[in-house]
Amino acid sequence: MKDNYKKEKLNNIIHEALSEIMRQEIEFGEGVLVSIGTIDCASDLGRAKVWLDIWPEGAGGKVLTILDKQQGLIRKELARRIEMRRVPKILFIIDKDEIEDERQRNKVEEILMKIKKEENER
């Protein structure tokens, strides 16, 4: 129980620091928005999985390439900001569930708009 609390707290601290680093230090290009979803840091601090929400959807490959090239800067900044002796290697993952959820929401909205339009035409 105590270990889960520590892990959750560490995930939250990394989330905050990574959000700042990505906002302040990394340029993704005009019109590209990147937000951090879930973070899962391994108990040995060797690796942290970071799920990303990226808009527009097609920019995911470009964003992952930029983040991979900036891995050294990101880890250096993480170490500085949260004073960690051992900084995990960051594995960035595009959150496919979030993308699918958005598609489903859009489909529902389209259906509702069609229903309203048909009702108005009657």
C-alpha cells in the first residue's frame, strides 16, 4: 500500500515536471498540441511510460520523433527540476484509447445533428 502511494506520488511529480518541460523547452510546430495523459514509472525507476494525447491526430509520428531526439534534454531537465539521482528513460506512447474516444464522440454528435435536422424538417 505504501509503495503504491509512493509510486503514484512519483508519477504525479514526473507528470508536472514533464508538462512544464514540454511547454517551455520543446517546440512541436505550429498548430500541434501535446498533452500528457497517464504516467507509469517502473518501481526500479529504470523506465517511465508516458501516454500522450496529440492533436491533430496525424502529428503523432512527428511528435514522437521530436521527443526521441530530445530525450537527453528531457532527462536532464527532469533530474534538475525534481532532484532525482536516477532519472528513468522515458518511453512516449500515443494514447490510442483517447483517439478512439474522440472518434466515438464525433460519431455520436453527427448522429444527434442528423436527428435534429430530420426533426426540424418535419
